[in-house]
Amino acid sequence: MPPAVVYVHGNGNKVRRELLKSQWDTALFGRDMAGATRMAYWAPLRYPEPLPDFRSDPLDGGPEPVEERAASPAPGAPPADRAAPEAPEEFVARTLDEARREAADTGPEVRAGRDGSALAGWLRDMTYLGDTLAHAGERAEPSAELPLEALPLPRAGRTAVFRRLVRHTFKDVHAYFFGGAGPAMREVVSEALDGPADGPLVVIGHSLGSVLAYEVLRELGREVELLITVGSPLAVTEVQDQLARPPAVPAGVAAWRNASDLRDLVALDHTLRPEYGPPERVTDLLVTNDSGNHHGIREYLSQPQVREPVHQLFGHVAHGPG
């Protein structure tokens, strides 16, 4: 019997479910896979309306929408009229305050005794790394010891894109762990896993979606032939501290492939194998993701190291006309 694929999308708002699934299908298979794949679509729990069709998702490295861009300074305005860049420490403090206020508005915390402070270290590390990348782009010859490439934007633009990514990412992460949204988000994944699957099951999680997929599989012990995580923060210590169970390969997962780009600021740590045993079931992959922020899902799904094991499970289905 042919396998089934369950996708779990990542941070931020998305286009409508059917279009999002088709986009992932096209990136992974080259065509829409109809009922062979399904999307665990949790975005409506966090956002009242989906993104308009064909609008680029900024969290996948697309351009920033016009209405969200900062106003440009008037031509000829003196430098003093322009806002000074926000220091990393200020950004961390402000973002934590925003996330805590949002959590207070959405309901009680579901994991008692946790106020989000453990994730502050991750946010701070991401912010400092963003500044490091911005500075690295100014060097004529980047050091061979730092295999990171700066975003293809001027420094101010790179910093703005990065911090915007972190701001949105952290809000959804905070809502999941501390804002009361976790149970409902995991239920969406559980329902998607309960769909028809006469053959092997493949689960693919991106970004925060990889955390959702992992925690649900860890809880349910569902048999999964292949778990693929891309752009995942699961290797980050501050994220591991918030997991309901100690890090380990979910009991029902036969093989786990984890792919990340060294420049992906969400996958701040790139190796799961040291923490998630048994290690023989885990393969960490370093790939090249050339989306604007090196975190885009389509660029991850189009990587041969990600596509090929899925295609092998599908056999001729994956290579049909299309």
C-alpha cells in the first residue's frame, strides 16, 4: 500500500490549508499529491484569517509585506531623525514583555511553574547571532572557521528581517509552551495522524511544527516509518527544557532525518543525534537553504537529502507525470 504523508507547518500565519498543502507537495514531489498527503493546519488557532493566496510568507524567507515595513525616512532627513538600531538586550527584553502580555491575554499557563524565562536564553542567542551575521557580511573575506553566510541584504535590512523573524517565531513558541495554546495545537496534529494510512506513515515538521510533531509522536507512540524535521529548534537546550518528556526518539519512529542550514537562525543547534537516542535511528543533515532567511520550507523540501527517502517509500507514485 502507498504511504501517507502528514505535514506539520511552522511558525506564523499561513495561506489556506489546501494551498499550503499543495505548495509543500510541489516542493517535495513536483506536483500536488491529492489525498496521499495532508496538512496538520494549526494556524487558525493563532490567526483569525489566513494569508491571502500567493502572498509570500515572511517567515519562509519571502519579502516583508508593504503594510508591515517601517516607514522610510524622508529624503534628505538628517541622520539624527532616524531611529537608532535597537540593542540586542533591549530587543530581548521588549519581546519577552510582549510575549508575556500575549500569554496573559490568551489564558492560563498549561505547564505550571514555567514563566518563559528558560526560552529567553534561546532568544538572546538568536539575537546575538543575528548581529554576528550582520557584521560577518561586512568582512571582505569571511573566516573559514565560521561557515555562515550573511543574508543577501544590506546590514540594516538583514537585521530587520532577522528580528522580525524572531519576534513572530517567539510569540508562537511562547503561546505553545506557556500561553495555553499547546493542547489545541497538538490535537490538530493528532487528528491529522489519525487519518487514513494503509501503508507506511511519513511525518514532516518544519520549525515549531517539528516540536509539535515530535511531542505528539512521543506521547502517542504511533508507528512512523520516517520522521523528517527541517529548520527545527529541537536541538536547542532551552527548547528541550520545555518538552513534556526527556529527549528521545519517539518509540514508534523507525528512522528520523533532521535537516538544517548552518545559517538558519531557528535551528540554532544543528545536531539531534547526541541528545535523542537511540542514535542509530537519527541522521543529522546539513543542507543549503537559499531562501531569504535560510529557513524557507520549500527550499528545505526540495533538498535531495530530504526528498529521496520519501520518494523511495512512494516508489513510482513520486515519479509519476506532473
